[in-house]
Amino acid sequence: MASVAYAHEEAPEHEDATKRDVRIDASPTAIMIRSEVENGTVENHFGLLVATQRERDDHVRDGLVIHVAFSHETEVGDVENEAFLYMRIAYLALTEFVDTNGNGALDTGVDNVIKHVPLNTTYAPLEYSSILSDDGKQGWRIVARTENGLFEVTAEMFPQYAVVDGTIVPPTATKITTVINNFPFTNPGDPNDRVALRILAISKTVIEHETPTTEEKIRVRSATAEGFFTWAPTAQVDGVTVNVKSSLTRLERPRWIINLAYAQGSSIVHDPILGFSFGSTPILTSRLLIGAAIAATAMFGVLVYLGRRQLAGVFTPKPFGQ
């Protein structure tokens, strides 16, 4: 199923607007949102794919992955500048552990792991709907949840700058909300019994880790653009703001394991952001075009074309073993 919508990109503190076409391709296991904007000699491309199944070794495997891809190209006279980045975030497991050293984070080899709850499980059919931001901008929401309701991820994307829960979300990013519902803790009420969400980040570009004072992030960079996965240092546990403690492990090739650890609660809500910025600020005016085809079975048979160059396999996910 495909749909086309139109929006106008309005950059903060700018009067001019650019018409943006948004296309959505949807199936029960994969939803892609991409948009197209023209602005002179500037071409920008952004696409978001949320999928709950993948093909590998001739088998269909379950598991939630969020992919984002970005391309920027400008021509001034005979000078052409390009940037291309992508990042994938795969949700691997929920790990219950005893915080042995008391720092709140999951430290491999130090803390006692009680159990792993794999997230490469069966998911309910993906849902998407149109939404309005806090400042009245139209956008789209994709919801993925496990069939048992234990884990849920919401990805929101707006084709223009939008304010969501007090955060400005640029048109080249997606605001993600992760929810852990009624996790079966082994020792209810024990403050040292915690749960960590294990995530795998992968890109063909070197991934860096940065810890500023307000939020933590990993990023990939080119000479002119930056991709980022960033998370606030706090989450909502049963409606109360609590600290989030993270631990990261660098793997071979550009891959990182991220563990985000939370206190006990029946409802644990955390809001990362995944996306791209160009230069020192998010893109203000752009031409975004990602042409994509989702196979009829929608089991990740995806081929993406960016701009004038065919970039096959951008959204062909291999996050778990490659």
C-alpha cells in the first residue's frame, strides 16, 4: 500500500517554504517513509524504514530494525559536493541484571545477568497513522510492538521542523519512543535489580561515541554531514523521571552495542532521536528523494535509489550478523 502527501518545509526563523512530497509504502512487516523537495541546485535525500522481519540465508527472521539514510548534493558552477550516510538500529534484547557495582549501568563481566529476553520475536502487524505535532505540523507515526505487548517502539517523522514534547525534530530525523511494559522482574522492589535495553548500531562509516553534558549520542560523520543516535539521560518509569545509565561496547567494523539501563517499573518510557544534520545545523531547505520498492512479501526485499546515483542495498538490513 502506498500513499502520497504534501507538506511545506518551514525552517526556523525563515519565511520561505518549500513544497515537499511524502510517500509511504506500507505492509504488515515493513513501512518506509520518504519525501521529495526541490530547491534550485540543492538535492537532499532522507528515508526512514521500520521493519520487523528480514530475509537471511533463505529464511525469514523476526526482529525490529530502524534504518535511516541520507544523501546531500549541491552544484555551484563546476563544483559538486556530496555527502551520503546511513545508520541502522537493531533492538536485540531486554537484559535483567543485578547492579553489583552500584553504578546503575549494565557492565559485562561485573554485573550478574539474571536473564535475557530476546526481542527478535514475533511482532504484531506494523501500524502507521497521521499525527499533529505540538505546534500543529502534520507528520506520521509508525508503531511496532511485540505480540505479547512487552516491548513497543514508536517512530515519528515530520516533513518540516516540528515540536514534539518540547523537542524540535528536524525533517531529517525521527523521534523514537521505546516502551517496556510489565517486565517480569525476578526480584520486585529490589533497587539493584534492573533491566537494560540492548541495541546494535551499525553503519559503513566509523561510529563515534560522544558524552556531552545534556545528552549522550553515537554519530557517523562525513566532511559535510553527521548522522546521530542520541538519547536523553532520563526516562519515565511509572510516571517518575529517573536516570538512564548507559554502557557501550565497540565491536569489529563500524558497530556498537548500546545498553540502556532502567530502574524497575511496570511502564518504562524513553525517547531517543535518530537522524542527520548538515553542516553545523540541521538542514533548512532541501530536496529529499528516495525512490524505493518494497517487495510484495515485504520481507526486506528493498532496493533504494538516491538522487541520480543508484545506491542499491541501502535498506537491505543485515544488522545481526554483519
